[in-house]
Amino acid sequence: MGKKSVRLLVFLAIVLLTIAGRYYPAVGSFPAVASPFVFVGSLCGQVNAGTLMFSAGMVLPLLALAVCLLYKRFLCRYVCPLGFCLSCVRSCVRRKPKSSGDSKKSRRRSFPKLGIVIALTTWLGCLISSASFLWLDPFVLFQSGFLTDMTFDYRYGTLLAFLLFPVVFLLVMEIIQPAFWCGKICPLGGTQDLCALPLQLTAHKSTNNLSEEIIKERRRELLLTVFVLGLPVINTVFYSPLLRPERKRFVAFRPPGAQDEPLFPALCTRCNSCVQHCPTKLLQRVNLSGGTYGTPVAVFTREDGTLSYCEKECRKCSEVCPSGAIRNFSLEEKERYKIGTAVFDFPNCLLYEDSECTICGRECPYEAIKYVWSEEEYRKVVVVDKKICNGCGKCAAVCPVCKKSGTDEKSKPLRIVSY
């Protein structure tokens, strides 16, 4: 069996796994979890959060790293689905004569390998809770760009621009400058180059015939790496709310089990898996209005006025997250991973009008809502136990007044606020 046949079979297997992930969430994130680039970034994020734990899911990326130590760019040659698509485009483009392509080829060779720089910058960003480029992983781009369900309750244009534009841009780039993304930009390729670096240094040391061109290229890459690695540090010092408390941090309802800000957007790959598998469609992507674009947030009230909530017996977002931005928790642990806290505004409640309504207390999955007699009001009032409340939003979703109020938050008796 030839190399092309192997690549085709692996590509079809990844496509089938991604499609099967729509029905079996743990399977859908399998390709991204196996990426060494995402794996190292996840480890850096876990070290930052102080939750470093070894699991059976680490075997596959560690095995991929071990293979890349022996075979240079093994994942690019046989596994990467986006690389396979780009190679198909490359083979369909008519090649120019060698005489006219020599100058472009020499310029491309002199261009530094940004993949290594992007990989190192991303890992440093995850380690210090700063900006990262985990979303540039080719497995993530392929999964979110080609096989994304377009039936979510948010702006279709925003989704199309964010998901499809990078992939279309890479396909056009492949026509204009073949193999430029794979050879110079791809962070997964840079990760594999870092794995093969010891063997390259050993080979150069044994032959001892480094040309001036290679030495100049190494110097350019070193200077570029030092410069770009300083960007996350600058970002942390000037923009991170950890070191600059006076700056307002982005207030959003993150999925249950999400890492604290600003580590969450640094670890999030924007793969859209959690949004796709949310059964109540509570999770949506951040649009251009604020926050880190493309990261998931919990939206309890949609633009059309319909309400949503987080089911107590659901942990699908935890199962499909490939990078650890959402912790892998059990249903028993979910109670301590709060989304927010329910706040009660009694004058808007039906009980204030002497109507018999106890639906919010009956439907609360955590039994955090109690009806207590108030001497001041001389009637029963609703009390929310903030220690028990998970902020799932079901109380507001079943409240008849909240349903009628739509998007008018001021007239609702129950609202979810950040805790």
C-alpha cells in the first residue's frame, strides 16, 4: 500500500470519527486530543491552574510525539487531514516551469519557520494565562471549518466568517504559494520540527558542514523566536487582569467546569464542539461585541426571547473539550462548578400578587429555592441559597413571568448573575 493510499484511508477515518462525534461526543474530539500541539498547550494550562493529572487520554499524543522523534513530520505525511486537503489542491494546480519558480522557491526557503515560534508562543501563553494560538491547530481547523453544524441560535454570518474563512484562506494560499502553510506556518508542523531538532543537531555536529545560508536562517529564526516569545509576556503585564486589577475583565457565563479567566480563552481551541453538543443550545460563541471572539459562553436568554438552561445530568461539554479549557468532571463534581447564581426580584413574582405559583422551587434540580414566611412582607417569599445554587438557569426557564418577559431583564423575577 502506497503513501497516498494510507493518507486517504486515514483522512476518511478522521472524517468518519468527526461525523460520529455528533452522536457520540467523546469520539468527535478524538483527532484534536491526539494532536501533540494541543496536548502540550493543555499540559501548560494544567500546570498554570495547578491541576496537572495524568490520564489514559495522554497515551495517544505521547505516542505521536515519540513517533515524530524518529520520523520527521510523520503526522504531516500520513495523518493531518487539513494537510491532505491542501496536498490535493497542490496536486491540482498546474506547476510552472522551474526557471520561473526558482526565485520564489529561494524566497520561500529564506522565510523563517514561524510554526516553531507559534508553538512556543502558544505554550508560553497557556503557561502564563495570556493569548495563545491553539485554534491554529490543523485538526481543530479541519473539524470546525469543514464539519460544523450550521443550525445554532446566533448570527450565521459571524459563524461563517470565523469558521470557513481560515480554511478558505489556506486553500487560496496553497494555490498562490504551495506548501507555505505546512512548511512555514503550521504550529503542529513546528511541534514536530522541535521533536526532530535533537536529531538534526546531531547530524549537523557529525558532518560539521553548516553553510552560511543555514547559519543565517538559524539566526533569523532565533531572533524572531525571542521577539515573538516576548509578546505573551507583554500582553500579561499590560492587559491581564491578574497583574492589572484596574482593567475590567470580560464578564461572561462560561460553561460548567471552565477554567478561570483569563486562562480559559488561552486554552480554548474554538473548535465549537461544546456548542455543537449542548443539548439545550445554552452555549453560544462570543461574537464581535465583546470578550474573546469565538470562545463559548452560556446565553440564558436568546435574541428571540426564548430561554435556555443547563441540564443537571449533562456533561457533554466536558467530554468533548480537547484542550482542558473545560475540566473533565463527573456528574457528582458538577454541583461545585458554578455557572452563576440566581437572583430573585420579588415584586415581579406572581407570589407578590397573591397568586399560587411554586414552579421554580419544584423544578430546581439542586433544591436551592425555598419558600419562607416573611414578617416584613407578611407573606411567603422566595429565598435562593447561594451556596447550593449552581446557576443552571432552569428556574428562570420554567418561570411563566420570565417566559412572557422575553429579553426584558428588568421585569423578570429571576435572573442569573455572575457569582
